[in-house]
Amino acid sequence: MLTVVNVTHHLTDHQFEQMLRECARVIKPEGSFLLMDAAWKPSRLPGRILWALDRGSFPKTAGQLRAALERHFAIQQRSQIAIYHEYVISMSRKKAATAQHSAPGPALTAFEQSR
């Protein structure tokens, strides 16, 4: 199991995408990916106060976290809980490999054809 907890709000959108791409690359086919982080929800006053004190400068909404995860993983289970922040917890698996058409190989040279 690969676990990322309370990290995404410290990453720019580009860094977050790079992290998800790398996690998807290294996770075993049968492996799980757990992501948990606070989500930006301006309507929650306690959360806004905590975000003002947090060193993470890149909070993401629950929708942004979900959309990014869905680009790289198959979400198996997803929950949101609220304490002071609203937290998103997602359990995902590696996406099934899609059939890719391989490009035709290079043409054979006259020498290779004669062999």
C-alpha cells in the first residue's frame, strides 16, 4: 500500500500531478493507494482559520482532489469527514492497463529481408 497523508496542499498543481503520475508508475498492479488530506472549503470558518495558519500554500477542493485521482487511479472508496477542516480520504487502485496499439516496427532493409 502506498500512502500519502496531509501532503497535497503543500504541492503546486504541477507537483501534485507529478506525484500522482509517479505513484501510479511505481505501485504494483494489485497495490492500493491511500490519499488523505484536508480539502479547501471556504464555507467552513474553522477550516479557513486553520488554512491561514498552515504552511501549505496550495489547498485543493474535494472536487480537484477527486478529479486528479481519477486521471491516474480507479477510486475504490471515497469518504469525506469534517473535524475542523473537511478531510478527503480515498482508497484507489491502479487503473487497468488499456490496450495500446504498438507502432509498426522499422521497415526491414534489403539485407535483413534476404536473411
